[in-house]
Amino acid sequence: MVPAAPLAQPPGGPGLPGIEAMFRRIAPFVLAAAAALAATGAVAGDIEIFDAPEIDVSKSASAEGWYVRGDLGYAGWTKGGRPAVSQPGTSQDFDEARFSRPLSFSAGLGYQFGDLMRADLTADYSGGDFSGKAACAGGPCAFTADYSATGLMANGYVDLGTLVGFTPYLGAGLGATYLDWRDAACSGAGCPGATLEGQDGLRFTYALMAGASVDLTSRVKLDIGYRYSAIAGGAAFRAGSGAMDVRDDGLRKHAFRIGLRVPLW
């Protein structure tokens, strides 16, 4: 008999691992890696990577309607420009002028046009005192007087959306202020008399506002903000004989305000 031929060696020859041997070696590593990836994906699905504050700028019909407001303000800085003294043949600015830092009060009626816009009409009141020194024609003179300012303002606001419970806003207003100067006491060699008659009149006024509101309850909002207001200049004091006129250069106030807004619906 003819001896049977030997079986062919698998590819790779003796001493080298074949495909099946290689697969058996790497299979455990592939399965372990796949299991690790699956576990990582499951854990990641349960982790909230970034929890950003909610910003709500949606418009809702329930946000529309009338409201009333009241505010208390403190003018941390009041500036009156450079008041001027006018006398026959001469006119010059005050050497020194100071205004008190008064409280202010306001109340108003407004309408909310949705979550983003609102407008109101407010009545404002403030008062204070003035002191100043000038080199008058006959010598130095000093003045002291009180004043009051009552204004009516039309204001508009843009609410910028609600962030972690606060609603920031920007606003502007236009109106008129009745500025009433009381009689001024005058002392010094340049005074035409012991008292100068106070002047009064309507002055153009504008204001710029910024702040934020927060809900105290479902119906009451706390409003905290800053307001810059500028009242136009005009006549302040006058000597009865016409020997002296004093004009102010207007009042400019930087006020911090706190108030409440309550809807009427």
C-alpha cells in the first residue's frame, strides 16, 4: 500500500499562531472594552453635566394689565451746575454752590404690555436746600435757600427676561418739573438786601433708569434701581429793585430707589 499523504499545515506554519489562536487571545480584551464603554454610557446618561439657570422671556397674556407703584429714593449726589449772579453791568458764576441730598417720593399708574414692555405715569416730589457764595459787584455775598421740585413723568421700560428670579430692566422718561425756590437769605457786602425773592416755574425734565425687580408674592413685585434725572435751568432769585438776578443751571440727581408694584387685575 501506498502511505497516505500528510495533512497540510495551517497557514503560518508550525510555531506561529494561526488566525483562530490570535482571535482567542484578543477576544477577552475586545469584550472587556465593549463592556466598559457600555457602562460609561449608562452612567453618563444619568449625569446632568450643566444645569444652567432658566431664563424666561416668553410672553403670556396673564402678564398684561394695569398696575400701581410707589417708590422711595435717595439722591446720593445732586449737582446744580454753575449758578450765575447777574447785576447791572456784570454777570458771573458762583464761586461755590452746594445742594443737599434729599429724599424723593413718587407714585404712579402703569400698564404691563406683556413680559417684555411696560409704561407708567408717575408724580415725583423732592426738596432740599441750597447754599452758595459769589463775588458780587459790591463785594462778597452768600446765599441760603430751600427749594421743592414736583414733577410729572411719562416712563417706558424694557424688561430683559427673568434670571434666577430677578428681572433686570432699562427705562427712560420725559416730563416737566415745577421747581419752586423759596426766598433766599443774602449776607455780605455785595448783597442788595437781606432777602431775595424766590422764583418758580415749569422746567423740562428727562430721566434714565436701570434696575431689577423680584416677585415678593404672586401679585407684588419689589423694584430696586438707579435713576439719573436732569431738570433744566432757570430763574432762582431776584432782588425786588432789579439790582440782582440769580439763575440756576438746573438740577442733576443720581438717585437710588426702592419701591413696590402691585397689579390691579
